[in-house]
Amino acid sequence: FREMGELGLLGPTIPEQYGGPGLNYVSYGLISREVERVDSGYRSMMSVQSSLVMVPIFEFGTEAQRQKYLPKLATGAL
């Protein structure tokens, strides 16, 4: 999981200021497709972390919450 974070695969649409690469959703879809080719479990894990955990924090969290959680989630440390 941490290796996925090191590669920038966790939270690919999250801006760089919060630890993500700041990619668009087309890029996220292409990343997901390639990970899926290897193992659907890894793709599911990546999608949950990126879409169900990180995006809501980015969209609806306070600035303090974004700064506290997103960089750690992007690296796979949390």
C-alpha cells in the first residue's frame, strides 16, 4: 500500500499542496484500469482510499483536516 503511495497512485486527483499529484479524472481512470489489469483487489483498495476516503476530506473537510490527513493518506501511511 505504501508503495502505491510512493508511486502517486493514492488520491491522484488531490492537489499537490495536500500530497497528491493533482491529476484529472481521465488520468485517474487510466491509472485504475492499469492497476486492475494486475489485481482487482489492489484497484479496489486504491479506489476506496482515493475516492471514498480522500475526496470527501478534500471536498468537505476543514483546512486543518485536509492538512492533517491528506498527505498521510496519499503516502499510504494512514
